[in-house]
Amino acid sequence: MKRRELIKGVTLLASGIGLKGNASAPLPEPSPRKLPRWRGFNLLEKFHRDWSNGPFFQSDFEWIAELGFNFVRLPMDYRCWTEETDWTKLKEPVLKEIDQAVEWGRQYGIHICINFHRAPGYTVASPPEPKSLWTDEEAQRVCCGHWRAFAKRYKGIGNRFLSFNLFNEPARISADVHRKVVERVTAAIREEDENRLIICDGREWGNEPPHELAGLRVAAATRGYRPFTLTHFKAEWVAGSEQWGEPTHPHREGSTVWDKDQLHRTAILPWKELEKQGFGVMVGEFGSYNKTPHKVVLAWMKDCLELWREAGWGWALWNFRGSFGILDSGRVDVAYENWRGHKLDRQMLELLQSH
């Protein structure tokens, strides 16, 4: 997909010509200080080079729009579009697959958020990166180069249709280090596209509001995975999770009872303070793994969705198709509906649609 074709698509969307899906409800204009209440999903086609590295599916965008949602986050592994022996060389055929996702977003009235789930020098996944983005000069330089290439590629695509989410869930790093790296990378993006909307996850795996980024003209994203012993019960990639007690909602975790009030105190109020500093806020990921009882997931999810609606925040479920999602989740306690060759969790879908 050539960039001029993408820009042409933006013009069509703005004029309301030839649109599908959510086109009857034009996408709102975001800003770093105020994000729209987007609602949607994460799509994982380029989530991990070694086991999830294929083209995106047009049907996902079509169905997401048809079902009433307007947001897709693309958590991606930079190694998917990088030559294996040289992390500075980008593969044009793979980048064109990402172009296609951006174009489908335009076509179906869906905002696309491009995220480096694995950035040069940083990931929460396995294996770890050989060099650290937070401390290594080469990793920072290469990461800036990747983001600069994306900024140049999509310059001219308006913020209504496209945003950049720099790094997935920065973990245990200091506020000062986080600010230093984010400032360098945002500067690289703005060398190519001065006004691109940039969203930054909070530290501590997206749970700590990034007050340290004040003045950088970025918005912020939190997470909806609390309590973790509910959302990641028996998750194979979480050590010891098979030993946790079966979740309930409200859920007891030690001396803490995770009810709606506790969720509000812990996951809403600190981020409302961040908003007062001029940050737009959204929930970049949320959901519960398929081993948590379905009725518990729905009760917990209902409280979260009500809190986010009251806060005025958008959200993106992890994921659309898969173990957290509304399609093909593999839960054993769901009466699935056969839907276009997939197993649909109608109860979860209708709960999401109601918010």
C-alpha cells in the first residue's frame, strides 16, 4: 500500500465517500490532552516473530466495525519487519502488511494504534532483548530509527485515524530513565511528523501513571489486569499461577478485597490525578484469561467497564480472537454461538457493546 494511497483514503473518509462499518459515526479528533472514548480490541498478527507473524485479516476490521467498535491496537514485534542479521534494515513487504491494516482502519472507520510490543532493546516477552533500550546507546539509536521510519511512512494520516504507542508496559525502570528515553524517541518521531499523536504506557507494566512525562505532549495508557490473580489465573506464562485459588468477584488477594470500590481507588483515582496534569488517558489492554470462571470474568468486567465509562476512558480488549477474547476463547464454561466459522461469546460481546 503506497503512502499516497493511504492519504487519498483519508480524504475519502473525511468526505464520507465509499465508507463501511462505523463510517456513519465519524472518528473523533484526539489530542494528547484528551483522548476519545475509543472502544475496541488488540489484534495479534505481528505480536511475536516466532509464532505470530502473518498478515492481518480484513474480516477482523470488518467485523469489529460491524459489531459497533472503533479502535484497534496493533501490538507488534519489531523483529517481524527487520532483517535477522541487521536490526537497522527493514523489510518492505512486511511493512506493506502493516500499511494494509492502516488502510482497513480507514476503510471501516476504525482508529489504528501502532504499538511496539517488542521494541529494539525492550520487551516484556521472551526471550529478552540482548541490549537494553533504557541504558544502551545503540538500542536507543536503532529504536529511534524504527519509529522515525514509521513516522515518515504515515505522515499525512490524521490523528483521527492513527496513533503511535511507543513501548508496551515499561517495567521496573526509574521515572528519570523513562522520561529520558521517551523524550529522545518522541523527538525522532517529530522530526518527521511534528503533530503525530503519541501514547505512552505507564511504568510498572502500565500500572504507574507516568507523571514524569509532563510537557512532552503525549497521552497515557493504563491497564485493566487488576487483580492479577483473577485475570491471569492458571496462565501458563505466569510462574505459580496454577497454585492460586480459583477467582471470585469480589476477589480476595491477601488482606485486600478487590471489589468495585477497590478498583476505583487503585486503578482510577491515580490516573485521574494524571489527567489533571494535561494527559489524555485510555486503557490500552484489559481482559481475563480463559481459565477464570466465565461468570466471574463477566462480573469483574462489568465493574471495570462501568468505572471506565464514568471516567470517560476508552479501552481495548486483549484480544479479539483468542484466549481473552470474544471469538474462539477456548473457555470450557461458555455456551458459544456459531458465528461465521467462529465460536462467539455472545454474553461478553453484549456486555462490551452495552458500554
